[in-house]
Amino acid sequence: MNIMQELIELRLKEHEEARYKDQPNLGTLIKQLQNCDPDAKVEFESGYFQDFCSWRGAIVVTSESTRVIYVKEVIRMLRGCIGETFTGYKGGEFTIQENTPLYLVDCQSTSGNKLVCGVKENKKSYSVTILTKEYEYDDL
């Protein structure tokens, strides 16, 4: 790699780190889930877990299925994504890192996008809710 390419890649990395500095991300969610009961059921504020996929370089949790999933499974899947390369819905490859933001979206649509922003443990119902907030992609 030549020096110019190295400088460009360094600058892009610095820009990405600054952009996502205060935004919840994959590493944050893993740490929050590690503080919860590993056998608790994971729920979402809207919908149900289906799978992880790539959308604009971020991991997506879809909400179309009624599959029950537990904290320990979500942690295992999230850890398994780190360092993996996904193909975006318009093409392009994205390598997922701990600072990659997480979104809850329907993989068939880009409307109603929600940013994953934390977890809330409910010991009475033996569950953990993945918290989200609405966002516009251009706002990030």
C-alpha cells in the first residue's frame, strides 16, 4: 500500500470514530447484555428477532418473526459478527467492528428505521428488552 492510500485510510478511520463516538454500538450492546441473565428472553420494543444482516454497513435486527431468542444467543451472534464482512443491500462490503452502530429495521424496507440504544432488564418477566429510538440515516 502506498503512503497516500495509508493517509486516506487513516483519515477515514478517524472520521468514522468521531462520527460514532457517542452513539451506541455493537461493543456497547454486548457489554450491556453481559450484565443481564444469560437465560433471559430477548424482546424488542417493536417486533421480534429474525436474523442479523448488513444494511449500509451496520448490523440489522429485523422484526418479522416470532422466534424466541435468549441473551446468551444474542451475545454469541453479536460476537460472531465482529471482524466479519457483510455485503450491503446495494452491494459493497462492510467489515463489522465493535464500534459499528446497530439498527432495528425490516430487511425488506428502509422505512421506520430505529437505532438500537440500549437494554432494559425485566426480572419479573425474565426478559431483556432491546431499546430503540427513531432516526433519519442522514442525521447520523
